Amino acid sequence: MNYTFDPKLRMIALGAIVLGILMFAGGYFLNASVSDASIVEQIEQNPEAFPHVKNPHPHEPYAENNHQAHIDHLVHQHHNRPWSAMLISAFLFTGIGVAAMFFLAIQHVAQAGWSVIVTRVMEAITAFIPIGGVIMLIIFIGSALHWNHLFHWMDETRVDFEHQNFDHFIKTKEPWLNIPFWLGRSIFYIVIWTFMAWMLQRKSAILDRTGAIKDYWSLYKWGVLGIIVFALTSMSSAWDWVMSMDPHWYSTLFGWYVMVSYLVSAVAVMILLAVHLKRQGVLPQFNDNHLHDLTKYLFGFSLLWGYLWLCQFELLWYANVPEEAQYFLARDEMYGPTYYKMLIINIVAPFLVLISSSIKRNYKVVTVMAVVVILGHWLDIFNQMMPATVGPWWYFGLLEFGSLLFIGGLFTFVVLTAMTKLKPVPEGNPLVHESKLYEYPF
């Protein structure tokens, strides 16, 4: 029995897309209606809210320049908000698709038996990679054309030694952070991820038709290549798309931190989709044991994310490196209400709720926690990007919720549409029988 996209769910997804577009459009025009003069007036009347204008930090943008340069930077940040809001949601859901591709490749390479009946769920999730990737590329092309100022290293005066805005830190990174190379890498990431997801799905479909051992080993080899591609590109894309928003800051740990953010979110989406298919009668083979194992990954990856966050945060205290301190200083001063409270959603709640083995088999509790985790990591990415791109102008409004509804609805529509084109169970896989009979050994 193949999956049929429920008409009510289709309408909900399309409704979320339309409502998200309307909300985002309203927020965009409200943001654009604020003139530069009005922004400057706010800055001048509330200097305590913009301390770096009066007392610039030596590692902040334009630190060595005059008062007007800081004003200009804050004006750019105000106009960045629509672009940032859309990028946050697009980055999260595209990353979920990429992480699903990685998780799928691991299952094939590990020759895991328990997960075989869930592999089509993973394949469906990867269908969003090219869609989300195109949205992100539009934003990045806008950055390259200076339609926005999300990446202030793109300002050519920053690498001009004769200009008053010359920045030594950015100049040293110019071989890597230059627009043609950066944009070329961004396109490459989306293309290679889309290709790898397509090849894994294609090889799996061929194995379904033939059941041949040679096709099984071909799928295995493409899985190995998928892991390698993800290992290299997930790290460098995190540098390019997130860490370069704070070009004076660098961390060898950050790539892992970003990777785990959308890896745990991908597992949460797998749980939601697998449970939905079971309730629709399409995937009756999915049982408590499969849910238990997926929830273990949700639980484990949440703790891994918390461990990486703590390792990153501790650098501020035991090393006192200025390049590290300024990253956390901005989040502590301007984003305290969101930056620390997200730990409750992303670590404390999964730990306390999902630690019990019996709870891991409770469909209602696990699905609720899956939604909570996805929203928690949307907030995590908000805290990664907004301090550098929007600065003190942040709040949750039409732009943020509109982009989340639009991208979330589009993701749901694309993934469930892709599911209708796939056989729910890969019967040609030699391990499918083991997966159907799988029982977790307590």
C-alpha cells in the first residue's frame, strides 16, 4: 500500500505556505517602511541600547573608525532582518534534509537491519534539499550583490589597505572569504547534496527491482561516499554560512556544533513522519521497537549537542581568548532571554522526558518532544545568526514566524509529496525481513 497525501494535511501545508508568505510580506513592508533617518534617531535617543556606538569594542566591526561608521552598521543590521529571518528557517530545514541523507548513508554502510523499513522515510526527507537550497542561494546571491549585509566581510573597503575601514582580520581570511570562491562553494554544496540524495534513492529503487547482491553492494559504496561528502561539506558549509557572519571569531568545534543541530532535528522529523505513516496504515511494520531506537538517537544527539555547546562556552572562561569572548559577549548582552533559555528546550527537556525506556515507546510523548526539539533548534539557529546580522534589532514578529510557517509548510508539502512516489518498504533489501521482526533486546 503506497502513501496517499491526505487532502486535509495537504490543505494545512498549503495554508501554512500562503499564511507564511502573507505574514512575511507584511513584516517585510513594515521593516522597509522604517527610514534610515528614523533608525538613526532611535540610536541617538537610546544610546544605552547601543553601547558600541559610544564605546566600540576593539574586535567589533568598524571599531577603529568614527561614530558614523557604527551608525551605518546598525542601519544595515536593521534592514537585514527579513533576510535573516528567511535564512534561519531555510537553513534549518535544508540541513534536516542533508542530515537525513547522512543518516540514511550510515544505515546502508553499517548494514543496519533494524532501520531498513524507515529508510524510505529518510529518502523522502532528502527531497527538500534542492528546494531549500535554492531559497538559500537566492539569499546568498543577494548578499553577493549587496542587497543585504548579512556577511559584512563582503564590504570591499574591509580589505582595502588604503581605506579607513580596512580590517586586518578579514584581510587575512580573504583567500577563503572572497565572494566568487564563497558563492561557488555554496552552489557546490547544494548540488553535491542533491546529487548524493538522488543517487542513494536511485540505487535503493534499483535494488527493489532486482534484489541482486551486486546492487546491494553498489548501494553500500554510495553510502560510503555519502558519509565522506557530508563529513567534509557539513563542516565547511558551517564555516561559510554561519561562522563567517562573525568574521573576527573562529572555532574548530563550531562545524560539529552546527552539524548536530540539524542532525537531531532530522531524527525528530523521521519520528514524526514514521508515526504519521503508521497511523495512516501505510507503514504497519513500524513498531514500538523502531520508535524506541529512533528516540534513543533523539535523546543521544540532544545530549551531544549540549556537550558541544558547553565545550564551546567554556572557552570563554578557561582561555579568555578575545576572539572567543566577543562571540558570547554579543549573545549575553543582547540575546540573554533566548540564548540561555534554549538550553531548557534542547537539553533539559529531552533528558528529563526521554530518559525512561518505556517513555521512548510512548507515541504521544515522543511526537510532542520531536516537535519541541525542532522548534528548539530553530531557536538555536536564531541565536547563531541573529546577533551578527541583526544585532540589537531582534524580536519575534511577522518576519520570523512567517518564514517559519512558509518554509515549514513547504517542507511538509515537498516531503509528503515525495513519499507518495516511494514504496513505503524497500522489499528488495536483503535485510528487510530482519527489520520487520526487529525487537529491542531489553
